[in-house]
Amino acid sequence: MSKQTPFGLYVHWPYCRRLCPYCDFNIYRHRGGAHDDLLRAILKDIEGHGARIDAPGPLHSLSFGGGTPSLLAPGQIKTVIETAARVFGFVAAPEISLEANPDVLDRAACAGFASAGINRISIGIQSLDDEELHFLGRDHSADDARRAVDAAQSAGVRVSADFIYDLPDQTMAAWTHGLEAALALDLAHYSFYGLTIAPGTAFGHQAKKGRLKRPSEDHSAALFAFTQKHAAKAGLPAYEVSNHASNTAEQSRHNLIYWQNGDWVGVGPGAHGRAHIQANRTALVTAPRPEDYCAVVKAQGWGVIENTVLSPEEVAMEALSMGLRLQAGLDLEALNSTTGFVLPQQNLQSLTDQGYLNTRDNILRVLPKGQALIDRLVLELLA
Ligand SMILES: C[S@@+](CC[C@H](N)C(=O)[O-])C[C@H]1O[C@@H](n2cnc3c(N)ncnc32)[C@H](O)[C@@H]1O
Ligand code: SF4
């Protein structure tokens, strides 16, 4: 039997009850209501993509992200899953995941999501310290987060949790305590993200005015190295820079499609996709504002406002920036056969000599020294 190309569908639900001061995603304040107009547009956009792209086969994954897609009712989620099944079909055991905020995640909600078809819930816990949660502008407590984990587990789905570390003034001792509390939840998958401060966010404004202290690069690097080592020791090695799983079956199959340069459709406001159209790998972006997105879908039959055929160099650059994030590395032979691209050997040799990269059996990997510098390494490799 030939191996199917992993293929995914991402659904962006942009509404949040509260906008967190660090968040740079395409988000809008949820002021109540079911947003059925947006849901209808998303369903039509799935159909529109189905009619226009070369789907490589049935879907391996469907991921509801945001924003806060756990604000959707189980019935709304079910309609999306049914439409995806009709338009693209699913492989035998697809991953159907939902990002969820702890404040809305009780047992009844989790049971509803599971019966709608969700089989993996990723909970945005961020911290199990109430003071840190307050600093991060979250509307849940550490106890709420623990209850949310329990509720998700009771629904029989796979459970993951997101944490943010490297907060201003966070000492190694504080993060050691934070990481241990996280690992004590005993989950099979975690995402540990260092706090990034983006311009345009509330934290970005504070940082610009000098009111938000940033840790030194050395301190950030030490926290990152500690996270990698300590989580691995607890049986949760990183399989991607920020993502840890107890075994391969627990890894995020959806995110692996991004990191392995696969094809996926992105629907909902401001969603990005990568798909083949008439055999060309194409970058697709939908209209970011919900009202515009609904209007574009109505007028065109899909929500895409940018549709760019990628050159072999662009495909290679994306494959490198994504693939180097993976512990498993990047298959240079496969990269060459799909894009015709050969890495400049001099650049590769120089970064290898400096101890940032290594190549064995044609698999290119980033060594610990280069983990925090992947974007720079890609530019130097392609220079
Ligand atoms: C798209 S968000 C959605 C999660 C969900 N709405 C929540 O807040 O619980 C996914 C994850 O990205 C991470 N994240 C968002 N902004 C971040 C930032 N500025 N720095 C580090 N991690 C961030 C958080 O851990 C968050 O759970
Ligand atoms: S972190 Fe989650 S809840 Fe907070 S604004 Fe971003 S998407 Fe919304």
C-alpha cells in the first residue's frame, strides 16, 4: 500500500472572552452570540477550498485553533467536522483537536466536544501560579486549570497543555517550580513556550515604554536548556523546539504537517494554508477581519485574499525553517527530490564546523547550540 501524504485542515476561530496582553494572534473580543454567520462562512470556505485545490487524499487531521474555539458549541463543531468529512473525507483514525481555555472547560463541555468528534484537547494553562496567571491577564486560576485537565481526561480524549515561561523577573528557581508543577499533571504532551513580546500587543506597548523588563539572552537560554533537559528526564523529550511528548503516538499529528512541510487548508479569518493548485505549491491566506472574511467568502465562494505560487527556493526555505525545528531533522534527499534544491555546501560545512548543525545519513539536524537560533541558521544556510 502506498504511503498517503499527510493532509490537514485548520479552522481558525478568532473570538476570545478577554484579550491577553501578550497575544499576537488574529483575535477579536467575543461579546456574546453564536456567530452563526462566521460559522456558515467557514463551512462554505471548506467547500470552496475543496473545489479549488488538489487534495492529496483524505484528511489526517482537523485542528480547531484560535482565538478560543472552545467557545463554539459542540453542535457547531460537529457541523464543521461533518462538512470536512463530506468535502475531503478522513483517514481511518484522524486526529481532531481543539484548543481550549480552562475557564470554559468543565466535564459537560468536554463530554459534548468528545461526542461531537473531538479526540484531542490542548489546554492553554500557561502557568500553575496564580500570580503569574494574573500577570499574564488570564481569567482562570491554577485550580481551574487542574479541574479543566481532569474534565478533559474524563472525556477520554488525548490531553495536552500549553505553558509560558521566561516571564520578566522569572528566576531559574521559580521556573523549576513551575515546570515541576506542570509535569506533575502527568500528561503525555506539553508545549512550553518562552514568552515572546510582539509589537502591537499590550506587553509590546509596555516594553516600548521601558515598563516591561526583558530577561537577558543568557538567562532565556538557560531556562530553555533546563526545560529541554528536565522534561526529557521526566520521560517527555522535545520532538520539536517547544513541544514534548511521551512517545510518537502522542505527538501533535496536525502540527507535524506544518513542520514536515505537508499540505493543509486553513479556513476562518486570517488563516494560512499551503496546498497544491494545478500541481503548484501555493501559499493561501484568508481575509483577517471576520466581517471581511464573511463578505469575501460570499462574493468569491472561498475566503482567500492572497494566493501565491511558491518558487522552489521559497519551498526549500520553508521546509528548512520548519524541518530544523524537529528533533528528527530534515531529509535532504527528500528536499532535493521535491524542490530540486541543493544546500550550498560551503554554508553547511561552516555551520557544521561551528557546532550548530550536523548531517548524518542525509538527515540535517540542529545541535543544542543552535536550537534558539534556527531562523538565523536558515538565513545563513541559504545565503
Ligand atoms: C493560539 S493560543 C490559543 C490558546 C487558547 N486561546 C488559550 O489562550 O488558552 C496557543 C498558545 O500559544 C501560546 N502563546 C500565545 N502567545 C504567546 C506569546 N506571546 N509568547 C509565548 N507563547 C504564546 C500560549 O501558550 C497559548 O496557549
Ligand atoms: S492567549 Fe488565547 S485567550 Fe488569550 S488572547 Fe490569545 S488566543 Fe485569546
